[in-house]
Amino acid sequence: MIDQDVLERVLGVGVANGADFAEVFAEDKRSTGAVLDDGKVEELTSGRDRGAGIRVVVGDATGFAHTADLSEASLLETARIAAAAARGAAGSGRTIDLGAVTGRLMSDVEVLPEGIGKGRKVELLTHADEVARTQGIAITQVMARYGDSRRRILVANTDGIHAVDDQVKTTFSVSCVASGDTGMQTGRETVGHTMGFELFDRYQVAELAERAAQRALTKLSARPAPSGQMTVVIGSGGGGVMFHEACGHGLEADLVNKGASVFAGRVGEQVASELVTLVDDGTMGGEWGHFAIDDEGHPAGRNVLIQDGVLVDYMWDGLRSRASGRSSTGNGRRQSYQHLPMVRMTNTYLLAGTSTAAEIIADTAEGVYIAHLGGGQVNTATGDFVFGMTEAYLIEGGQITEPLREGNLIGNGPAVLRDIDAVADDFAMGPPGTCGKDGQGVPVGDGVPTLRVHGLTIGGTAA
């Protein structure tokens, strides 16, 4: 996107007059999307976003400016603006020598989605709609979505980083509504990976549509969820979002440094059950939060945050790791070239244990089995959270029995970590997600094996 000699001149302007650090982040992103709602194509879009953001750091002050014009003149002017914002004056520049480019020049994909016609993508949506409706006359609404993107980035800075990445993502989802005597019930199935159109060799849209429809139909005969403190078993892959939100955010160094995390100052302490090892891993090939380099040019890393219940580290971006005299963990991420990077998760998950899911359920006399959690809210300073249960069942006498209507799961992140008393060997990643923080959204993954928490509050409607 930008020649090396141009990058060196732009960075030189950024650090003129004694600035500590300057960075160029360039991005070229193309995306395609399609939505089929009740048999009609409601959206068929494609777009491209291209530009560069320039950051200059002077002491504790950061200046940032961005431009959609990648010409040398525009980049030099943007660097002057960022430098002026950081220190109140711009200078003439100094010499910067960048090393050879690192990272990957092409994602490891088999079929680039940009080479597939929109007609073929719409065919997938139509097929999903047809299959979902064959599952029962109670299916009254079907919506299917397709999306793909290709994001090429370049990062260069005055620490000598000169790196690139080429990230291709493809996703597909089906949402169904079933109508009956209990009203309308919903079911959803979503897949998404950092890969190309070969996603549809791994997953069949007919199977996705069938599962989404059956999930909605099952809820028509569901009983109201109970209320009160109960033992909760969370199914494999279905509850990773809880640990992402309730625990993961509290382990991001920016929130820790602000004192906005319940985990601040607790490295080396036992903060969870000995069964808990929590990892954030941007190196997981094919997963939604996977990349070669983060948005500051640092290699993706596999970072153990909690080991056997002991807090061992936080997640770090470049700016905060520099200030702390340590290395970045590869967690500096940004939504686009128009945004500053911040500490963000990648793929966050609990490692598998040694029990089996069947053993955990059989050993639970009464409780609730949650197959899938939905969205929720969390207070990172306290760890308190509320999540929706999108698919849940009663556990009675060590067996999964009746389905439950949607209710809420209420608890506290650190308390959940301490109260996990069983972890199975059936680890799986959950569906793709978008993590929002300070107005920015980035793609993330999460996963869990089947696990049991011996005390959580269920907010249901049963009397």
C-alpha cells in the first residue's frame, strides 16, 4: 500500500523535535454482505474502506490523525497534524530506517470469497430458507445472512516494526421464528471463521438451517425458566461469551491500569478454582479472532492469563507494555485505520479438563443445563454480569429433561471462576462474535468445555 521510503519519511516527520514514538497503520478492507428475509433478498452490499492512521507519542500525550488519501503529500501532512496534536508543534523530521517487511502477504485460504459471484452467495441463503421451512409449519419467519471480508493491513513504526497481514473472514447465519400457543420462539445458528469460501466445505447450510429451526420449534413446548440460586452446567462451546465478558475484559491492561478491573494488582494470587486455566490466543488458525500480527505490528500470541486458578498475567498492547518496560502480548487491536489501538481480546477460552460431560450431568441432581448463552452486560470493576440464556434445559435426577424458555443468568465473574467444580474434556469454540469496547468493535472468538458452577442465579418467569 505504501512504499518503504515513503513510510520512513512520514515517520521521520512524526518524531521530529524529540517525539518518543511514531506509527503508521494503513488498511485496505473489502467486504460483501447479503441478507435474505422471508424469501426475499433485502440486502446485497459490497464496500471498500482504505486509508491510514498516524499516531505520535510524546511522554504521556498521544496525537492521532487519519486520512483516506495514501499519497505521500497527504501522509506527510497527516503526520504533521498528529505530531502537533501530541506536542503542540511540528518539526522538519529525522531519518528513520525500517527493516525488511515481516508478517504474511496472503492469508492461508483456499478460495477467496471475492472470486465467487454474488449469485452463488444468494443461492446459499435461498437454500437455507427452504430447508428451515421444511422443519414444520410452525416456522413462520426465516432470515439468513452471508458475509465475507478481506482486510489487508500494514504497520510501520519508529521501533523498527514493518509488518503486514492479509485477513480473510467468511460467515453465515440462519435465524428462525416459530409461532404457537406459547407465542413466538426463536432459534439461531451461526458459523464464521478466518478462512475463505471453503467454509461451506466444512459446514452445510442445510444443517445450519435445520438446527436453527429445530431450536425454535423445541422452545414452543418449553416451560418457564425457574428463578433462584441453582447449580448450572454450561455446555461445550456454548458459554464462552460469559468468560469473555465477565472475566476477559477485567484482564485487559488498560482497564487494570485505570483501576477499573476487579483483578487489578492480583497477579500471583489464587483467583479461580484449580480446575481453571484461561487463555487468550490469537494464533488459533481459522478461528474468528485469529491474525498473524495485531494492529500494532506485534505477532499474535498465545497468552495464559490464569494457570490452575492463579492469575499469571494480563493482556497488553504496545503503548502500555512500553510504559511498563515489558513486551506486548499481541493484543493491540483497532476497528479500522480511523481508530487508535487499545487492549483487546482475540480468542479467549478455558482449557479442557479430565471429566466427561456425561459424568458431570449424571453427578448433578438438580440444576439447569445451558447449551447456548446470548448477549449480556458486565461491570468490569465488580465483575457482576447478566446474560441471556438462548437455549437451556432442566437437569433432574442427573438427566437433561425439559427445555426452558429464555431467561437470564446472573452472577459475578470472579465468583464463577472460584465456584467451578467440574470441567469436561470436550472443549469447543463457540460462534463468532464482535466485541464492543469504547465505541470500537473487533472480531473475537471464545470457547469452553462442558463445566459446572455450583451456584448461579437464574432469572426466570416460573412462579
